[in-house]
Amino acid sequence: VRGWLGDAQAFAASLHQFARLDVPLDDAVEAEALAQLVDPKLVEPQSDSVRISYALHDEDAAAQRLLTDKRIERYEMDPETLEEDEVTRPRSTHLLLDRPIPRSGVDLKVDEAPNVLAFISVYGKRTDRDARIEVTTDQGEASQASRAVPAPARSNLQTKDLIVEILGDAIGPEGETEVVGEKSASEAALSWRWRLPDDTPPAHRRKLLSERRRQAILKDWTAAPRASLENLSPRDAAGRADLRVPLLASVLIVEQAAVEPEERELFQQLREQLGLPRAGVLDPATADFERLPITRIARLDLKLAPSDRLMQLFNRSAMTGAGVATLALAEEIVSRDIAEEGVAPVYRQLIRSEPDPDRALQWTVRAKEWAARAKQPGGEWALLELEVQIERGDPMGVQTALNDLRANHLNEPGIADATYRLLYTAGLLAPRDVPTTLAPPAAEPNRLWTPGQDAPAPGGSAKPAIWTP
């Protein structure tokens, strides 16, 4: 009731109290996790983003050094990111990397990927202000590193030292520092910026991303302090019996951000690393499906669950954005070859939510086969296949999908218009090249197309708007 009344402090206090009672461990952990999310008294240790100013003494020398140093990359800033009152645009903007970009990313290892340390903006002289350089970076990156770093390890110098090393006497001493943003230390541990070589294959990018996320969870996050753990890191709190439930709750919160069912084992490993019990598999025969918490759905042994309950749980999971549970349920539902029309949203969710486009492509094939058996139109699935092929960057796959659409589905309602819009927004079709059979009707430009509706006309720009993982 206190939660319904908006009394967050009393609501959180009650949840904390419940978690300390003699209740089942899952109930205690879920209550504590909710308390940690809403408790206004829990002020997380912060990691600041700062903007550091340097006087610019020699614009030409600075421009030349920014151009020639391999750890600097030119970065075109989107004008829309400028603040409303920022009337002066920088002359140039750049990325500062911790190491040069490798020549190729084909066999790149995760520890070889360059990390973005800072954003550099160069401003020319104005009547009311001297020329300057502004460096925006995270506070941790701004700290001074030891000057006694050997030459081979120079790429590991911190941001300020790198700025001085690269620009030298072209800039003056460090000026004012302004805090421009902040995020919690644990959130910062789970985020990173890197610059992969342009030729890094998509499949290898996904592999690197998976490895880096694993590293962030098992190493970086476990070393970051949390307010709910008395400002200890999960690693330091692991030996405290009184922090066992708060620590399990912290793990549960991070786990809810997972999007791939395969990551469930990663969080089991995290629990073991911290000396915590694994999350056990739940038997559907003993589950109360009407009251089962959304956080436990992914733990069900889905192969033993009845089909009608699977659909019920799928709808709940999809509505609440529980990615892992949604995909796990969807895979189990389609594996049973149910011919009902209600399975269409399941295939749609699978294709659009699957992080791996190669696997998403397999789901489009399965969806087309299901539509044929159910005597349903297959144009939607052919269109999704084209969308996935574009995202995969496979020219032959795109052509094959287009041929299928032309030969079998263009006469289905909305398919021709949606095909045109997809090709247009992907930059694969200019307006003057559009065949009359694909010409878009007048429509609201921001309305999303769904089967059975007319497609919206393309907007004024050809900015890609296709599915990405």
C-alpha cells in the first residue's frame, strides 16, 4: 500500500524488513532487489564525466598533431547533440584512443580492441574568448598516471598525460574542470566505449561483445562499490553473511538486463564466484502460474510446461520486457510446431529480439514454413528475412530475399509499400528509382507498418532504421 501511495522511503523500508524475515530465499532476494531499486536513501558511489579546458597556443601545430597521431581519430559530431545555448560549434572533434586502431579486426582479440578515453573539441579564437581545446572524459580516466611508465606501455597512460604527450607546447596548462554528467560506479563498470577496425566481421564483433560483457560482469562489476552493500564491492561483500541477501539481490538486478538465454550460465558462474548459491531450476508442475514472479520464469523447466501456460508466460514476459524469458519461451513454443494463428507474435518476437542475425535468419525460414502449414500469408516473414539479410550485410542474401518477395508476396496487402520503405531507409533505393508497383501511398510518416496495414511513406532523410541486435 505504501508503494501504491508513492511513499518510496517507507515502501523500501518495508521491503528491506521483509527480506530479513524467515521467508523463502527467493522471496527475500526479490524483495531486497526491489528495495534497492526504489530506496531513495541508497545513494550509489558516483563516477563523474568531466570537461577539461586547455588554452590553445598554436592552432596549426595542434591540428597537425591531432591529424598525425595514431591514437587520435577524427569524429564528426552530430549537430543535434549540441546544447540549445551552445552557439559556437567546435572547428573539429576527435576521439582519443588508448592505442592505435589495428590494421584489421578479422582476428582481433578482446584485449586488443582500442578503447575511447575521451572526446576532444577544438574551438578557434573568438572576440570574447581565446582559442581552446575541451576534453570530455570519465573522471577515472582523467586521473594523473605515473610519469615513470616505460615507452612500450605508453598506450596505457591516462587521458591527461596523453593529451599533454600528444599536443605538447601547442596547449597551455590544464584549466577549469566542469562536471557534465554522472552515473553510478556499478553502471560505469558495465559500460565501455571502444573503436573496432572497420573490417571487423559482424560475427566476430558479436563474439568480442560477448567476451567483453563477460569480462565486465565477472571482473569490472564485482570490483565496483554499491550502496546496498555498505559501499563495498560485491567481491569484498562476498564474505559477509549479513550481506548475503543484498548481494544476491544485486546480482539479480544485473541479471535482469540480460537479453540472451545463453547468458543464464554466466550469472550462475557469477554467483559461484561470489560464493552464492546457484539459482535452481523450477518444476512447472509445482508452479503457481498466476502468481509466478517475472524474475523466475526463465528458471522454469519449459519442456515440462503445458502449451497454454507457455503462451500465458510469453505474453507476460514480452509485455514486461523480460528478454531472456521471452526468447526462451518463444523458442520452446515454436519447437512444438503449434499451428495456431496466435503463434505469429511469437515468431515475430524471436526474429526481432534475437541478438544473432544468423540465428534470426533461421527463424524467418521457420516462420515461413509455419505460415505455409497454417495457410497464412508469408509476406511478413519474407520481408523480415530481407530486413535481417540487410543487417547481415549479405548482398546475395538480400537479392534472394528480394526475388522471393517479387515472385510470391508483392500482391499481399502492404508488402510492396513496406518493401519500398525498408529499401529506402536502408539507403539501397533512391526515390527516383522506385518502380510504380512499389510507390508508397500518402501516410503518416512516423506510423509503423504491421501486416494488414498500409506502409508509411518514407521521411525526409534516408537514415537507416532497420533492425539491429
